[in-house]
Amino acid sequence: MTQRLGRADAVSWAIAAVALLLLLFAPLIFTDFFVGVILTKALWLGIAAASLIFLASYAGMVSLGQVGLYAIAGMMFANLVAADGGLDAAWNPWVAVVAALVIATLAGLFFGAVAARSVGIYFLMITLALGVLVYYFFAQVTQLSGFGGVNDPELPALVGNPAADPVPLFYVTMAASVLIFLGIRYLVRTPFGLTMQGLRDEPDRMRALGFNVALHRTLAFAAGAFIAAVAGILSVWYNQRISPGSISLGQTIDILVIAVIGGLYRLEGAWVGAIFFALLDNYSREYTPSVGDILGPERFNTVIGIIFLVIVLISPGGLVGIWEKAKERMGPSSGGRRSGAGPTAGDESSQPVNEPLGPGRAAGTSGVS
């Protein structure tokens, strides 16, 4: 039976509808600079952060290897098409897209097999080491990365030339974001997704029921790798180049910061954090006052660090967590959902996850893999 939405849910749907309409008509509302530089960047960064949030929220694995995976996809695409530097293989761009996605997903399957049996800080450090390994591999194998990166790769005709007309790439990136968002929502409702959430919460009980914990975590990591690979290809289209400097530890930290600011356990937090980060990245230098050697327009990392600490202290659930608290004050929704620990197996859009005991261990878990 259809139930009438509560006031808070109605406001949430209204905000989502307004945001979608703004995106659909963004080229008519905003300048080409804002569409091409801010919104497009926020959308593909959101996909990268979504790969991290997918693993953290539904599989209980906080991975620092997502930039390494999107680097593999981006480098493979740039090398397989006609470009300045790299292999310059001159493949059809769409064939290169498919090949890059497959290669990155297989790499994610391997990375997952290596890291799947670890939990907590050990999983975090293993995935970080794998991401750093990818960076040094491309930094040293100049046949793939070129001496100054791989520049001006051939893009699909659908994308055109983003420097001259950013609108096609914006709509392609927006479509990819919507498909990724809906795909994750669908995946977590499938038997595999429900099993993944069960393993997140009670790995010992799931193991006792006959589930292969390591295998399911490996497959979940491969799914996260596919999502990160999409972001990697879009980043090459956006920047029209890729180099080892664009896939270093700094980018790993940026993706983690985006996920935490938006809401590490809320899927929509990926794009909320990304648009916040993109706006701050582009406009903070203009409005940041100079305070000796401590603060100034060039101190972007200091500014983002301060804002990061403030948001985490005010709301450990990020910006989306602030909205969740506001919804609670507006009154409970008519669905009768109780607040509690994290997305349940049947409803991933439920109330926020309680404070985790550590990466890969949600509240209430045994912490044993």
C-alpha cells in the first residue's frame, strides 16, 4: 500500500528534483566556464568518490586504492587511442573505452584478492600501497606515461572538443553519473548486494552460513574498480591528458576528503562533496585573505584541511549527515523507519550508519574477517 510521504521526505525529493533540473538546464543557466570547469569536474570526481563510498557503505571496506584503479583505466585509454606520448595505438576511442574498463576491472579483481582477507587499518594500508604502486609504475615506465604525460588523446565524436564546446562532455558525464548512481542502487538490492551487506555487518555469521567472505569482498572490490574506471576515463576526457602527477597520493587524499565531506556512508554524498570541493578549489584562491605565511590564496590545502576538520567535528556524517539531522528535527517520515545502524539489507537509503569502529568495521560487527 502506498503511504503518504512525510514532510522531510517531501523536502528531500523536492531538493533532488531541483538539483536534477538545474543540471539538465545548466548550459542555459550558467556560463560555459561554470559548466565545463566546475560542474563537469564535480560530476566525474563524484563518480570516483562513489566508488569509495560504495565499498565503505555497503561492503565495509574503506579503500585508498581507487585513484590507482582510475589511473589504470585513464592510462590505458590514453595509450590505446591516437595521442601525443604513450603507445599511440590509434584504436577507435569507443573500443579503447571498453578495453580500459575491462583492464581496470581485472586489476581491481586482483587488488581485491590481495586485500580481501584483511580488515580495518590493514585493509586501508594495503589498498594505499597498491595505489602508490600504480603511481610509481606509470612514473617509471615512460613508454606508457610519456616523458610529459600522454597529451591530446583522441576523444569520441560524441564528446567533441571540450575546450571549444564543453556542453557535450558535461551531458555525457552527467549521464554516466546518473547511471552509476542508479546502478549502485540496483546492485545493493540484488542477492549479491544483500550478501555483501550481510558480510559487512556479520562476517562470522555469514561464514557459518556457508558464504565465501573473501570471494564476495573480492568481487565487491572489482565492482568498485569498474566505477573508479569510469571516473578515470572521464578525467582524461576532461583534462585531455593524463600524467603520473595527476594520479599521485595527493589525488588519493582529495577523493577521500570529497567522500568524507559529502558523507562517507551516503551514496549521494559523493556528488555533494565533489561539487563542494570543485567550488572551493576554483574560488577559494580568489577570496582567501593573506595571513602572513599561514594563510593565503595559494594555501588551498590549508583551507580545505580547516573546512574538513570543521565539518567532521560538527557532523561525522558529512554534509549529507547535516541534512539527515535536519530531517529528524522536521519530524519522522511516515514510513515508520527507525534510526539505527546504517543501510539495512532491504533499504540502503535508511538512516545513517552509527560511528564506525574503524575502516571495514561498522558498528555492531565482530570485526573478525
